[in-house]
Amino acid sequence: MLTLDGSQGEGGGQILRTSLALSMCLGKAFQIYNIRATRQKPGLQPQHLAAVKAATSIAHAEVKGAELGSQTLRFVPQTVEGGEYRFAIGTAGSTTLLFQTLLPALMRARHASRVILEGGTHNPMAPPFEFLNHAFLPLINHMGPTVKARLVRPGYVPAGGGELDITIQPLSHLRPLTILQRGKLKETRAEVLLSHLPAHIAQRELAVIAESLHLPDSCLHTRFDNLAIGPGNCVSVIITAETITEVFTALGKRGLPAEQVASLVVHEASDYLASDVPVGHYLADQLLLPLALAGSGRFVTGTPSLHTTTNMAVIQQFTEKPFILEQLTSSSWSITLT
């Protein structure tokens, strides 16, 4: 049985999520200790526990240590089953991170799946729905499966209550992914999602983005969705090129002026546009596991984060195949799996 140290590298919940995903895909049992040991609230929190319970359900796993606050876990998967599933986190914990834990196994299952996830859809420190839908899933679909996600209802911190409806048509063997250049820039657009908040917030945010990125009115969009339980605001800049779409987001919060929220997105989008890399640092981290399941692939990105290098190390423990990290320029790196 594989044994992992949950405090290695970045030491966060991604170590657990990646371990669960690969354990289900490869049929490898694992035990992990020091789960989130360096965090302010160490051990399994509700969103991590939800991932364990969901993985247990779809893989018919034998599990020990699946308790709130537990810093150790033993997970022994059986056969992964596609089908109809509904999982509720019970808090505003990230549904997108939960989805990314379950997707690798379900997109290689024998039968199609439909998964309903309830919780947070727009969380700090987690990919929001817009990133999932426009940046991540198109690349997954390019590898062979057909995965569609629909935002039924937004869920923000602290109220939660959001819902994603996801369908997965699986494929047993993924095609390798190669992204070496961005290609010609096709479109840059901005979108503001508002729930139970006045329209002037979106107007101020879009004004900052339009001026900073020189966008015409036709590339500025506001979406109102008051199905959410609580108020919320998400600002997105979506950059579409020939080979890839990248999404940069920021979430509004009480006390933070709309102009500052927009400036956060502008800063990230501007840095990306000024760089010569196709894959941003968040997306780089999330493409590692699909590459590992495909068995090979390569992409070019910026300087890898600790989050990314930690994820690489965990994947290597399961697959025994190392990623090759090569610096190309002062600010660009290639990540290769052969």
C-alpha cells in the first residue's frame, strides 16, 4: 500500500484530492498521514471529507479515518461505477475542486455519468465555475471524453447553496495533450456575475477592465443570477487564442471597492498577455493529472508554483513516471511526460 505524507511540499488539500483521483483511476490503495497538518484548521474539513465520501461512493472503497478533523486516512478502492450521483458538501466548500477529484475516474469509467454537486461554486482559493467551463473542460474534451457542466445556481462564501450539473461521456484511453504555443489571439472579453447586488458594481468593474485592456463595449458583459442564496460577485477576463482559452477571475467581498476587484483581474490578465506562455499557472497545476492518465504530453507555462511541483511529486508516487521540468527562458518552462 502506498504511503503519503500530507505535509509534503505545499501541504494542502490538493495532495489528498490528487491521491483520491489516482487511487480510483489506477486501483491503488493508499494511506496518508499529516493531512493539512500545517493549516490553521488541520485535517479533513467539510469539503475534503465530502471528496472522500464521494470517492468512496463511486469506487465502492473501503475507508478508515473519514472523519471531520482526521489527519490520517486509509483508502482502498474497488471498481469505479459511472451513473447518477448527487453530492452535497454542506457548506460553501468548493464544488469545482470536488468535481476535479471525481472527474478523472468517471471520465474513464465504463458508463456515462451525471453528477450534481451542491456547495460553493465561486470560492476564494479555488477555481470558479467560469474557469472550469471555459479553460479546463475544453482541454479535457480535446483529450477525448465529452464533459459538459452547467451552473444551476451560484454559491458564494459564506452562504454556499450553489449547484453544478455535470454530464460525462467517458473514454477509456485519453489522447495526449500538447500545448507549446498560444497562437494568434482571437478575443479578449470581460464578464461580471452579480447576485443580489446593484448593477452599478458591474458597471464600475467593467469600466476599469475596458480602460485597462482597451476592450470595446461589445466585449463587456454582465450576468445577473439571483437564484443564489446569498449575495456574490465574480469578475472574469476570458482570453481566447488559437490553441487555448485562459480565464482570470476575482471575487468581490464586503469592504473591497469594485474598482479594486477589477484591478486584481486586470493585473493577472495583463501579465499573461505580456508573457509568451500558453498555459497559466493555475491551469498548469490542473493539467498534470490528465497528462499522467494519458501517459504522455507536454505544455509550456510560467515558473512552476510550489502547488504545481507538489502535485507533480504526488502523481509520481502513484505512477512512478517523473515529469520533466525544463526552463526555456527566464520566465517560461516546459513540463513533459513521456
